[in-house]
Amino acid sequence: MASWTSSQFLYEETKPCGIQFLERFKRSGRLSFKQYQALVFTLTFVAYIAFHAARKPNSIVKGTLSASTVRGGWSPFDGPDGTALLGQIDLAFLSVYAVGMFVAGHLGDRLDLRTFLTIGMIGTGLFTALFGVAFWANFHSFYYFLAVQVLAGWFQSIGWPCVVAVLGNWFDKKRRGMIMGVWSAHTSLGNITGSLLASGLLRFGWGWSFLGPALLITFLGLVVYFFLPVNPPTVGAERDGTEVDSTMRLGDTITESFLGSRMSTGFDRKAIGFMAAWKIPGVAPFAFCLFFTKLVSYTFLYWLPFYTSGNLSTLFDVGGVVGGVLAGYISDQLDGRAITAAGFIYLAIPALFLYRIYGHISLTINIILMFTSGVFVNGPFALITTAVSADLGTHKSLKGNARALATVTAIIDGTGSVGAAIGPVLTGYISAISWDAVFYMLMTAAFISGLLLTKLIVTEVKAMLYGSTDEGEAATSSSPATRAPIDVLL
């Protein structure tokens, strides 16, 4: 068996037994391509809803754990440093999640994504439940809670590279922005689902708030294992009348990039290396752009309930859903991911400024400006972590190597997650000085985020003028004949 740093697959993908069962009831003996796409969209959508729902119990039970009364509090979080201890657990979770993302993406391009995703979901369910077990087992060790959250963060990091890679395998670039924009609503729906589930169960004891989401993600993990088709060749799917041989070996060469107008007919066995993935044109700029974009988004999400009421802060999430769909649709129409992302990011700066200056005037103005901020802050966040990651993971310079999706997705979102961990921590210190300083920090981060895409914007504008449709080819020629192949990096 190859080592984890090898470019060889560690396992071969097979048709899920659940799909084999469903095909017995089809007159044609197989599902149509559109039925497979619907199945993939639905399963990856609900899978990531479950991942986000499993993160919510911590924020829901914080008030109960840190309550100063004997009846409500839970040692060691009911002391004067209880809030700080809970903050350390959150920071540990986000840090491990960010680091784990890089490892998970690297492994995701070498493992069967269906099996790997299932492991992530069941592992997340296990350690989410173990946090709640402390309620019945009467555990009060801070290091127990810390260890459980660290391991939960590790398994959580598996989810995102896997779901984006699978979705990218089934939807080509032409419609990917709009589809993934709608699909990215799972983040907000997952937060809402987790909040409702954990809050509803809290009255039975805070342990139940963890057990409910844990059981949900564990059950859905099994559904994913039995029914998720990883890519068209694995299940012998057909598109545009072209049959894909279900017996095709995974080492067969891909004949056309996913960035083209047709779906490819095979998958190269060789997966791209981690450093080689960084060198794919466009990966580094978008990764560092997301660092600052996610810093703004997560700072706003983590601290908004403190800055305003908790119920009102959900409008930021609602704006994010609208922003994700709009960003995806516009980027499809323009065929310009960088132009769209930067446009939204730059518009986020005045939106944040106006919210800080005028948000307090009235409830109506607060709602409008909060919603608008959510649109422009989370729109590019959703676009970069979904459609852009999928585009770059199947970039034309890969010469048909489709085994870069999970690695590229992990690099981009993993880098962004580092910003997500840093932002709330910085805000904790800066807010002690003034909230004006916090908003200036966020606006500066957004400005830097937009600047990082400048070279790609110029490339996209040139591509529009000269008729090229390649994405993320900064520092490369627009001519295929002169483009340096990335094969030498593998």
C-alpha cells in the first residue's frame, strides 16, 4: 500500500451497494445522469448540513455550562475563568480544523471519497456525542473536553474537501457557479438546524444537545456510504448519449477537463502532490484571499450576537444565502470568478462602514444594513470555497489529472480557516479598545482580500477580450501551446 504522501490511490472506488439496489427497480437497469446529479447534490447538501449542525451545540450550551448557579453551571466552566476556558476550546477546535483540512484534502485525492467522507461523519458524530457523555458520566476535567473537541475538529475537517470534490466531479464549469451558490446554503441551514435541535433538547439536560446532532450526522454518514456516487465512471453514468464504461480502470487517462463543456470519461490514477497543487495558477491568490475573507466572515458571525441581539444576527446568515446564489449566478454569466468575488468584497467595505455608522439609528435600518453586509461578505466566501475550488481542482493545466479536487479545496479552505481562527481572537482584544477599531480591521482585511485578486482580474478581462475561458491562469500565457504543463511538478 502506498504511503499517505504518495500520489497513488490507496483504495479504488466502487459502485455503492445502495445504488445497485435502486437500479433493480429501474426498467433501464441504471439511473440517468440527471438522477445521479440530483442524488449527489442532495446527499452532499444534507451531509454538510449535518456537519454544521454538529458544531452548534457548543455555542448553544455555553450559557448553561458557564452559569454561576450550582443548578445551571458545570465545572470547570462555572468559575470566573469559565468563559475563557470555553474560548480556548473553540480556538483549539478551529486550529485543528484548519490544519486538518490540509491533511484531509491530501488524503481525499488518494482515498475513496465516499468512504473517507463516511469516516469523517461518523467520527464527528462519535466525538460530538462524547462531549455530551460528560453530562451523564459526571466528567469535569477541562482536558477531557479539550481532547474531545480537538478530535471532533479533526474529523470535521474531512467533510469539506470531500463534498466539494464529489460535487465538482458531477457538474461542469458552465453551470457550477449557480448550482454551488444554491448548494452553499447548507452552511446557514446547518446552523439553523443545529440551533433548533440543540435548543430543543437542552431542557432535558445539556448532554442531549450534543447527542441529537451526533445521531443525525452518524445516520447520514451511513446513508452517504450506501448511496453516494463519487464520480460518473464509478457508476457507469451517461451524459449526452456518451456511455461511460463502468469497468474503466481508474488509471485510464482523462480525455477532457471538467472545465470544458463535456464531462470527462475517466480519472487518472495519479493524484497531484501538495506543493504542486499550490502551484496551480490561481490557487495561491484565492487561498490568501479567502484567508482575509473568512477572517471577516467568521469575526462577524462570532461577535455579531454580542454586538446586537442573537435573533437579529441570523439576518447576516440569510444575507449570506442570497449572496452565495447571486455570486454564483453572476460569475457564471460573466465567466469570471475573480471579477465577481472581488466586486462583492469591495462592496462589503462600504456595507460594513454604513452598518457601523448608521446601524443603530433604527431597527429597520439595522436589518437592511445587516442583510446587505451578509450578502457582500458571505457571497465571495461561498463562491471561493465552492465553485472556484472546484474549477481550480480541475484546472486545464493539470492535463487531465482529476485527482486534485480535494487537495485544492483543502488548500483554499484550510488557508481560509486559519483566518477564521485568528479573526475572532483579534476581535476579542481590539473590541476592548473600541468597536470602531474592530470595523476598521474588518474593512482593511476586506480591502487586502480584494487586492490579492487583482492579477487574476486582469487575466480574466484579457480572456474576455481574446475569447479565452480559462480560469485562474495568472502568470501563464492564454495560449494553450505556450502554457507550461504542470505534469513536471507531479
